[in-house]
Amino acid sequence: MGEMRKDSILERFMIISSGNGKVIDSKKSPYSPGNEAMTNPSVLSLVARDGMLQRLQDSEDSYVKGWTIRVFESKNPAVSITTENTYSDKPHYSEPAYGYHYIVVASPNQNDSFATIDVEQWSNILVVIQDRLRWLYTQKGVTYVSIYANHGKEAGAEISHPHLHVVTFSTIPPVIEAEAEATHRILNEKGVCALCQTVTAETGGPRQILQSEGFIAFCPWAPSHPYEFWICPKKHTTSFSKITQKEINDLSLILRATLGGLTNSITDLSYNFVFHLSPEKKNSRQIHWHIEVYPITAPWSGLERGYGVFLNKISPEQAAEKLGASCRKELAKLVGIV
């Protein structure tokens, strides 16, 4: 069904996925309560009852009702565990696009967005992702688990209902591999984690947007997108799956505040956010995990697409100043200061 091809010069992967889902009815969200039959059965439906969260799942003849978060296999997966086991050699190298592709519906309300979901719901989302991450790394053929979300058509969201993708690969994605190699090299040369150095340099600086007890949000020195920002743990940590509930709650607050501040700063904005995580299986190339947010304010030109040189009309310092003011207001509302 799926095929992963690698560019013979740049070692860059791409996926050909024919998909097997039906055309999406734009008038009816398949991710809304009552439309569960439009998706695959849930492997997890989180239900709040009597002040407690119950972990349920759909059966063959019935669907869980009253859920707050729902997880199921994608009907249009980028990868599949049923793909044909075929390979071809260079220069036209290809391998099976083998893996799991889950959808995590972040809210039962299709009018919600990542910028309006409350902090407690964000904590539940992150716990669900953390659990799915742990389970996936116990499965055969899973080398890396990617987690990302698309908001808005320009960012690739076919459905406006807020949801995240969890997609596994049998190899480490090139961007993560390059980041891990660079991190390892700098660690050997200088004895320090490169991102730890960055966090220290950005704390209290002109590119800082917001910080909480354990996390900092900042615009990177050399962004690929205007208003791009990263959320990083302040302390050195390589495993998202091992962070505590307290850390999850802290991350939920800064994630919600920054996405809310971003949306309030720029109207009708599309964006992606992506988790950059270390492989959880044995691997010496570890990275300081973090989340990267890519606002889509303008299409890429030939300079970006053809040469990988990014042209931004706003500096990260200017972006951080604007985002910082908006995010601080959003944070104040969330914690009840105003």
C-alpha cells in the first residue's frame, strides 16, 4: 500500500501513500461525537465520570459515548503495518512505508482549537500521547515515533476539528538524525548539550517569549518561519515519555498560553507544531527534546524550496517582542490574574 523512497543524493525520504479512506464530508466532522462510525474504532476513549477519567475503547458493535479525547488508527495513514514488504536498490531506493498512524482527537468540540482548549484538557492530551508513545516503542518495527499537529488549510489540516497525528517509522527521520548527530558532535567537542547552551543564552534575552517553572518558549536565532518559536525543558532531558505529571501540567500551561498568544497576535493563522524527541529504544544519539511551532504567514519562495535558505521579513527579536506581550496576557488570563 505505502512506499518510502529515498533521494540517492540528499538521503531525503518521501512517502507515497495511496490512502484507503473515503472523501471527507466538509459539512460533517468525522471527529465529532455521534460520528464515531466515520472513523476506525477507538483504541482509547477518555471519559470523565464522577470526577475520574476512565480509559475505555470501542467494541465491534458499539462506540464509547461522552468521551473527551479519542484515539484511533487513521483511515488515510501515511504508513501502515499491512504494507507490502518490497524493496528496491539505489539509485531508486525504496522500502515499505511500514508503521502505525494514529489520530488523537483533542476535544469533542469541533469549534475548539489548540489555542482555546483549556489547560486541564491539554494535560490529558499530553498524558494520552505519552501513553501511546510508550506502547508504540514496545512494538516490532518501530524505530521512531513522530508527533505533530496541523492547524489551518495552509498547514495541511484537512479537518478543522483539533487533532494530532502519531506516526511511527522503521528508521529515524533525517531531520532528527541530523539534529542528534550534531548534538552528539558538540557534546564530544565541548562537553555540553547544544540546546542546554541555547536555553541558557535565550533565558531573559530578546528572543524569550515566556517561561514557566520548568519550560521556556523562545524564537530561535535562525528561524525557518516568521514567528517560529520553540518550547524547551529548562533542564537537560532526553525522554518526553518519562516526564512527571507535574511537568506535564507545567508544559500544558505554557503550550496553551503560547498557542493562544500566537493566535491572538496574528488572525486567521495556520501553523504546525512538532515534537522533536529522542528515539526511545537503545540509541547513543540522543537530543534534548522540545516542541517546535511553525506559523505559516507566507508561502515559501524558490529561495527556501530550491536552496534551503530561509528569508524572513521579521526578525526573531521583533517576533518575540510581539508574541511575548500577547502570550503574557494569555498566561495572565489562564492563571486568573486578570
